[in-house]
Amino acid sequence: MKPPARRSDGPSASTPRQAAAYLREQHHMALCFIENGVASRDWRAASHATPEALLNSFVAVVPEYAWTAVGSRCVLHPRQDIWRASLSGKAFQGPRLQTARAYVEFLRGTAAEMADLAPPLLKGDPAAALYTATVSIRENCSALQGLVDLLGPDPSMVFTVERQDADRRVLFFERVDAGEKHHERE
């Protein structure tokens, strides 16, 4: 009798953005992602690994990144102290898009490392809950906690900060369908 065949490794990714997309789509993770533009690296996902093990294997190959659990969400982010540091400031509350714009302006004024962060753009229906749901950000939290607070209680909501060019990163909100192998950006 032959032993069971060993499961092969999953596909490889060469950029952090590709790795985040793979984890969202193939492992159905509601993963938040902040891009910092590091050089490509070859990372191969183990198809049988847990989400945490996959994130650990990714940051072992791409040491410029870390991942942090914020409440029930995971965030893959640049390994810079500013993302986890407590920031002094005020609390924010209101519709998601307005609150996000105000919070990004606060971050830009608070930390030089975030000066290239642009407020979220409206893409899709401005009346969609993606933009109008009431959210709040607590006072004196980390940038990661504030960004996660913008998602509210919906477990399918994630944020992405993507590099648009050498001088600008933009915040987007997305809804990830954990039951399907795709996500949509509204």
C-alpha cells in the first residue's frame, strides 16, 4: 500500500500585492494590506498551511513586512514602527468615506512616514454602505487600529493601501466574499 501523496506547495507570488491577493482569494482571508513597494521576492505558499502560518512564511521571505492581528482582522504591513505606535489625536466618527478622509489627513500631519498617503477615492455608488456606514476611530490608537476601525463590524470589509506611483499611496475599501474565490472593489 502506497503512503498518501504529499500535498504540493501552492502557487508562488513575487510581490507582496500578489501574495495578499492570493491569501484573500485562495484562502478566503479578510486580509488588510499596506503596500510599501519592496522589490519582488519568490514566495511559495504551502497549500495546507493555516492563514497564520502562511503569513509567517511570507514575512520570513520578505522581512520588510510584518503582520499584525488587530481584533479579528489580520493586516500585512510594512515593518515600520509607525504603523503600530500609539498616535496622539482625536476620535473620529461619521460616514466611512468622510471619516477615512479626515483620518488620512490626520495621519499625514502626524507622521512623516505617511506623508505619501492619499485619502480614499470614491469608486462606485456613493450611496453604497461601503462609503456611508457609520464608523468610529478611538482616540490615541495606532495607525493600524484606526484603519481597522474604519471597517466597522462587517467581517467581509478590508482595506488596501496601494502604491499608485513613486510619490503616492491610496487607501481603498473592499468587500471580500469569504464564500467565493473573488473579491470586488466598490
